[in-house]
Amino acid sequence: MKNYLIRSAFTAIAVVAGLTSAASAEVFLEPKIQGRYIDACLESHRFQNGCNNAARGEIAQQFCRRKGFSSGTKWQTLDFGWDNRTTNWKWKEVWVDGNLRANFYSNEGANRFTVIECR
């Protein structure tokens, strides 16, 4: 009986721990900031291709940080075609007077995030 109670206690702790870590994640469908979608490409000297998977990971990371999370763990993007373009937020990193400025800037585009999971 004692072993059963100990196993039950460990199981309860594991379940609560699982719920806690699940609660610390959030999935954003059609993610937006101030009503605008998030562009799936970025502008930065650090990425030769601003639309590749590494660049999209950086954008997801910055989106999640802005939402109060530490990282972007999963994401999906879709190119809606130029005829369906919208005004989006595009992550840009630019040098101004010797200082790196990085932020989301308004941009017109059709390639945007449809899902971002933050943790």
C-alpha cells in the first residue's frame, strides 16, 4: 500500500508538472501585433536569405519575446500570393550611426506566419 501511495504521489507531481509546462506555452494562430500579420521574411545583414528557415526562426523568436515568452519553438508560414498582400510587420535589423536598431517595421507582403508557438 505504501509503494502505491508513493507511486501515486509521483504520478500526480508528473501530471501537474506537465500541465505547468503546457500552460507556459501558447500557440498563436494567424499571429498579429496591433492588428497586423507577421511577415515571414526579415531584413538583416546576418541572414543571406531573409526568408529561409533560420530567418523565420529569428522572427518567431522576436515575436515571442515581444509577447513575453522566451522563445519561438514552432511555426508555419504561407505565401498568400501578391494579389492577396497585406500590410504586415517585418523584422528588420539596420545600422544607424554605429548602433544596431532592430524592431518590427510596417511592410507590404504576402508571405506571412500562420502559426507561431511560444514558450
